[in-house]
Amino acid sequence: MAEVPEHLLRRAKERREALAGAGKPPEETAAPGGQPEEPAAEPAPPAEPAAPAASAPSDPAGKIPAHLLARSQARKDALAGGGGQGDGGGGGAAATSPPPAAAAAVATATAPAPSGLSGPEGHTQRLLTVVKAGSIQDVKSVPTDKVHVWPHLLVAEFVAALAMTAFTLVFSIFVNAPLLETANYNFTPNPSKAPWYFLGLQELLTMFHPMVAGVTIPGIGIFGLMLAPYSDRNPSQKPEDRKFAIALFTLFLMFWAVLVIIGSFFRGPGFNFTLPWRDGLFFDL
């Protein structure tokens, strides 16, 4: 059997006291087992109805809200005021009335809920609400297109390295390397050119001081390339969304490409400027 809450027991006790004060003995209301008793053999003479209880509801424990106490007191006053009017036909009304605890529970359950309950500063208070998980949790539902370096990236790079090694091996078997005769240290070729990948720096030496051409300008270029990933943090892979990065790399590539082309095809004896279609080509692969 479920345990009856304490506040319902308290209401039932007050109800019995109210009925006893109105002229109905407690034994006529309900039996100890909770079932209504048989009507009495001789009906009792009707008694004068007692005045409704005017005492304010109280809650010693302070656990019951004030509006529930007020609603219970109003219900008890209404029942106490009409309890003695239906006794003219004997104890039939008392016999058919439900137990006090059940009556109090029904009164509480069927009473309309207050429409405007406001708490401190006029805020509406509710006993229960539903909070969506998205408002208290930072859930990232958008998937990212990132993959792990191992094995996805390193496997692809390893396969590319094997393919290039195989191509170089096959190419070296069928094509001879363009080697010149043995170097003569008593003879300096004119013009004396560095390998093509260093001709850009050699071309800068004809225009600037060796400190500027060999250290300052290459250092600025390398430092700018190091800062490129931090200055352009756009994650998009579309060229139209990476205008800054594409423009920066294009300027760097064209700068060195132009220097290498000039040093390879437009420099003749004495490393002087010449036209390849007029004086010939002074460059060996």
C-alpha cells in the first residue's frame, strides 16, 4: 500500500475536526478501514451549522506553497459551510461521502491551476520545463574533411617517391647524361655560369651588392613564405577563395623564374646581356 503524504494526512485531520465541530461525529464520516459505514438506525436531529473556519492556513514545515494552502483552506471552508445542510434525510449523505483523505486529494487534483503565478521581480515560475540539449551543450554536428597523416598522407608520398625513383632509373639507362670533358683548372670558361637552379642568385649579383643579393633578398623571400600559412588561414581549397595565397606564391614564382631565364639565355661572354637569337645560346644543359 502506498504511503499517504503528510500534507494529505494533515488535511484529513483538519477535515474531521471541521466536521466534528459542525455536528457530525467522526465515526459517521468514515470507518477506520476507509469504507463508509451503514446509516444509523435513528437519525440525529440536525444541528446548527458552525461558522466557517476563519483561521489562516499554516504550514509549520514551510514546504507547501502559499497558493496551495489558500486553495485548501477555501475548499475546507466551502465543505464546512454546506456540511450540515444535507443531513435532513438522515445519515445518507454522510454514509455516501468519500473518506476525508480521498476528498482532500480529489479537491486538490480537480481544482483549476492558477493562471498567473509570478515570483520575484514579476518572473513567471513553472514547476517543470524541458531544456533542449543544444542550449547547454556545444555539439559540433558539421563533419570536418581532415584525415590523419599516417597512413593516408605518408602512403601517398611513399608511392610517389617510388614512382619517381623508378622513372629516374629507367631514364638513366636509355639516356646518357650531358657530361662535358674533364675540367681544366688552368682554363676558366667564359661565361662561367652556375647550375640553372642557382642562376637566379647569380643574376642578382649583377644588380646588387653581394650582401644584399646573397643574404637579404633570399632571406626576406624565405621569411615571407614561412609567414604565408599564418597570414592566410582560409581553410577553403577553391582557387577563387584563396586569392591572397595564390597571388603571393605567383609573385614569388615569377620573380625567380624571370631571373633564371635571363641568366640562362640572355647572358653571354663576360656575363653581359645578349640576345640569344642574334649572338647564340651560351648555356649548356
